[in-house]
Amino acid sequence: MGGRGKETPRDIFCQIARGEVASEVVARTEEIIAFLDHRPVFKGHVLIAPIEHVDTLVELPLRLFEPLLTMAQRVAEVLPRALGAEGTFVAVNNVVSQSVPHLHVHVVPRTKGDGLRGFFWPRTKYAAEEIQAYADLIRKALLD
């Protein structure tokens, strides 16, 4: 395990947090960043991560629990209103199925009959300019 607090130069989430890699950030605090997944399960899929490098939930410092979960709760609250979804799916992978070794919470917009079954996560893509439109909707809802 990599631990906490130690940024890895190739960690894409650390790069996004430092502004080295472009991403559609929908919210940011001193401790937490929320941005759109570039390969979403469904469009509007948000990833929420501590800005400080932390590998897994097990290694998350207690001081970051509340900010991380508060942001996840806020995003889960606004996605249905912002995107016309009926609800959300909220998940955290630890090591297995964790494609980026940096703790992150998935908040995925859901509708009945959307095809998501169990833990099979089909991926989709945004059309040109579409990712920005989704990010704008979510940013606006978070400000309301």
C-alpha cells in the first residue's frame, strides 16, 4: 500500500488537483476535489477525491472523513435535480477495481431501467463539448 500524503507524480488525480491535467471540476474545497469521470458509467458521473494523496479508504485520515462524505452527500443530493435523474449510486473501491490508486468516491446518476446491473459498470463517452455542458449543470446545481 502506498499510504497517505505522498503524491505520486503519475497519479492522475494528484495531477488534476494540481491543475496539471485538465478536467471538468464541478466543486473544490481546500481538502476535496469533485470532477467528472472522463469515462462515465452514465453521463454526469462525478468522482470525489481528497486533494491530499490517499491510496484507500482505510488510510483516509479522520480529519478528511467529514469533508469527503459531505461533498459526496452534496453531489448525490444535486445530481437528480441537475440531470433529471431519479437517484444516485455511490461507491468506493479499495484496491480491487480501483483503477486509480488514489481514494475516490463515485457518484453516478441513476434512473430506473438504466441497465446498471450489480457491479458491472458499462462505460460511455461524452460527445464533443458535452462534458462541459454536464459539468455546467452540476456546478450550477451545487451553487443553488
